[in-house]
Amino acid sequence: MNIIAAIDLIDGKCVRLIQGDFNRKKIYNKNPLDVALLLEDKGISRLHLVDLDGAKEGKVIHWNILEKIAKYTNLIIDFGGGIYTEKDVRNVFNNGGHMATVGSIAVKNPLLLKEWIHIYGKDKILLGVDINNNKIATNGWTKFFDIPFFDFLKEKNTHGVKNIFCTDISKDGVLSGPSFTLYEKIIQKFPNMKFIASGGISSIHDIEKLFKLGCNGVIIGKAIYENKISLSELKDWKDKNNIIC
């Protein structure tokens, strides 16, 4: 299972939101590169880098931060937030990203996402599906659509989506534990997808349970910044379970 650390960007700073609310943010570091270097130094190899400004505005804002982190670290980076065009996807890779993270476009223009998968390959596209009260959220969690969640995933599966993460917004940033039941259903219904859990993770016990459920990865954000899970604890857990990621 991949252990993936998250860096969310607002105004060029490393932040975390509570339940996706831009008015409830906490700044953890003014220099995301410093955070990335520390994560790498402590054994993290994968980074989930999110341009929250870009997600909200509908266009990528922080290309320069992706470029810096890719230049000065060896982290495997998936980058998203405001990706709406094929040029945006190409720029992710040109700026050092390894995967383009898409979300809103999958709702608004599903055939375009299908085209990107055809052009770049299944392993280069990571689909993020954010839900709240069974509604799918887009645009940095500011717009919601009444689309049946599992029907949506079924369509993406037929379009060739291989890598997916799902965030239960009600759990995100509150350290209350992830949506185990939801994630178990997703894994059972779509065993051919590589599923990554996101939101609410607060302890090594949560990670252990997600591992046993069959998650391909887990994205950890606030739990690291609030020292609910230490980076040394994560390293020990990976070594104990012979996980290389």
C-alpha cells in the first residue's frame, strides 16, 4: 500500500482545510518546498500536491511550486487543482509531475477525461472523487451534483480509469477516522481499480484497517501536520509490513 503525504496550497502556502471550507483553513508552513524536503528526508516517497486556489478558480495557479518540488526532491508527485485542458495535463508532466489529478472535468466533460487516458495512459491519470452527503463535489468542493456515486464510478471504469481516490468531505480535516464502510464497498464493486483512501485518517490503526480492506494507498494530511501520526511511526509501520512505496 502506498503511503502518500498531502500538501494543499493556498496563496502559495501549505495549508489544511476543515471539511473543505476555505474559511476554515490553517497555515502549517509558508514554504511548501521545505515541507516536501522534510517528508522525503523522513522516508516519504509519494506526494499528493493540490492547488486549492486552482481548484476554486478553475485554472491552475501554482505551477511554480510543482516545478520547485519536482526539481529539488525525488518525490513521486501527483498534482491537481484546476486541470481542465489537455495543455494542463501536459504541463503537469512538463513541470515534473508523475500523475495528473483530475476531478471536476470527470463530471463536466467525461469524454475529455476518456481522451486523456487514451493519450497519456491509465497510469498517468489519477481521478479524485469528492463526496458529501452522497453528492459529488467539484471546483474545490464549492459545487455539488446529484449524480449517483456508484453509477459515476461504473462509467469511469468503462472509460479506462485505473487509479482513483475518494474523499468523504465530512471526514476531511477533522481527524475522526475515514469512511471505512464506503471504501470497502468501492473496493468490492471495482476490484480492477487501484483505490486510494483519503480524508479523516487520524492514526496508524486507521492505516492498518485500510490496508486490510485492500486499499492500494492512503493519503495523509492533517494527521501528519498535527503529529497524530509521526513520520517515524509511518516508516516503522511500512518496514513492519514490508511495504515499499
